[in-house]
Amino acid sequence: MSKNIKKMVAEVLNDIADILENGYAEEKIKIGLTTLGSELGEEEIIKAAYLAKNKYSDFEVVLIGSSEVEGFSCIKAESEDECHKIMEELIDEKVLKGCVTMHYNFPIGVSTVGRIITPAKGKEVFISTTTGTSSADRIEAMVKNAFYGIIAAKACGIKKPTVGILNVEGARQVEKVLIELKNQGYDIEFCSSIRKDGGFILRGNDILAGSADVVVTDSLTGNVLMKIFSAYTTGGDYESLGYGYGPGIGEGYKRLINIISRASGAPVICEALRYCATCAKNEINKISEDEFKKLESVNLKYIFEKLKKVNGKSTEDVKCPDKKVVTSTISGIDILELENAVKMLWVKGIYAESGMGCTGPIVMVADEDLDIAMKILKECNFI
């Protein structure tokens, strides 16, 4: 544990001692904010921290980056990778309840749920999802995205969020799965489109009108929607509206990490901190755990297996090699072939993991295996 992190842990222990001595608890929670990597400069991130400090009194912003900033607890880091390592450690040590950052790689199965404000009526809408990949199978991914959106909305105080599916490829198949789950007892509230034919398959008009609390789509489309709704008043180079790309959500995933982009301006980052703090205070991890228990009771995994058979997907098991620390990444692989690429490396005796970077799908391998892994994937036409 680094010196700075030990200092933060000591501060938390001192807070606990004060509670025991004085008989009251301070409700303010700590939310991290990494300050490196923005296209708008570190000063824009720091500006956001001041905005949040002046606007919200129920959480404290902890800065992780290269600058010492008056009025804030600051932890020194010289690179984005170092920021992320410190962030992860502080969350795991429960010093931070969550963190807002950019350019972070989530494992496959974890995606972020963005939060926008519609332009005409000012309604808040959750876009599910906006970064990451819930599954290598498109339909399965979008079905999971529906649950991730429900979890995020419930964590923000909406007890029965309405759900709609954007009219993109696979929407009708996703619709059938969600209806089947509802018929089996899963409690899901569908929205109604403002269009004449109704239903919960949404058009662009519905997103502008805020017809649904949760808009289900694929991650890449969701990412585009977030950028448009965040920056349509600025010309595109500065995101000024909304709450950012949201928390990473997935079954069994415990770290509360909210994403912003390199073009996110101070107003968006300020509200991303608010979004993160709200999810932390309302115990999003518990909400997620409860939701997945409900899905287990209606045989979601069996439905996914049926989908794989219908879509002709292979379920062949391949033995995974001994686990290694994976620090090198290989990009340029089609998302639909990502898991097959990983399994091909396993067949060759190379330990690999799949992931999702800001530029797309990645395969992660150990440094010493990078060259041979690249060669195998090229020979097998994965890259």
C-alpha cells in the first residue's frame, strides 16, 4: 500500500474514532475523481471538483492526479494507469465509495449506464448502455442492458422504471425475451411509445420526448447518443449536459466506477460525481445483487442458452490455461469474434482475457506472450 493511500486509510480510521467518541456519524461520503487524460486539460477536471464542492454537501471529492489542489484531499499519480490502480485500491479498501474516471477498461459482462436530460421537457433518461460490452452475443448483451438500466434507475430513486428498446438491429428479439421473462414473473414495467402504433420499441422521437425511463440499445449506439445529447449545444468538442456515461454494472461486479469522456466538460463531470455519489448512497451493489437473484429465479440463463442454439453459437468448452497477470492489449478484433479469439489462444496454451477499451474490443495477454499471441490471431484471421 502506497504512502498516500495509507494516509487516506488513516483519515477514515480517525473519522470512525470521532464517531465512537462523539456519538454521531458524518454522512459525507468520499468519491474519487481522476484528473489526468482529458482533452480539455486537468484544469477543467479541477473546475468540476470545485463545482461539485459548492453545489453538493453530502459527499467529498478526492482528487487523484498530478496536482495539489487547495481545499481537496489529493493523491499523487503521474499517469492514467497509476490513477486507475490507486482508484481501484481505494475502492477495494472502502476508502472511496466510488470514483469518476475516463478511458477505463471494464471486463466483458460489465457496461455503463449513461444518464441524459431530454432537450424539450428536461426529463432524465438512462441510456443502457454507453461503454463496455455486456456480452459478445448482441441479443444477450441488449437483454442484459435492460437489467443494467433498471438497476441504475433504481439506484437513483426510481422504484419502477419504465423500459423501452431502441429500434436497432435485434430489438424485436430482445422484445420477445423481455416479454417471456415478464410472463415468467420478472417484474418489469414497459413504456409506451408516443408514436401511433405504441408498444415499447422506440424511435428517435421517443428519446427526445423521454417516453421511457430506460432506453435499451447496444453499447456503440448508446455511446453515440450520449455524445449527441451531451454536446449538441456546443458543436461537439465540449460535453456540457447530462450526467456522463455512468457506472459500470454487471453480475458480481462490485467496484462503483463512473465514466466520463475526454471531451466531458466541468458541468457534466460535476453531475457525474453526483450520479456516482447517489448510486453509492443508495447501495447500487445491493440493488444489483437483488436484481440478479430475481433473474435467476425466472431461468434467465436457460433463456440465454436457447438463444445461443437459435443463433448457432458454439458452446464448446475449452480448458483455460493457468492464470497470468495480463498487461498487454491486442485491439482490432470484431466484437462478435472476441470470445472465439480468446479461446483460440487458450487452445494454443496462452492465457488471455477479453475486455473493452474506449476504442473497442481488446484481448489482454501477459507481456511475454504478446508477440506469439499477435502471430496466432493474425494467422487465424482474427486481426
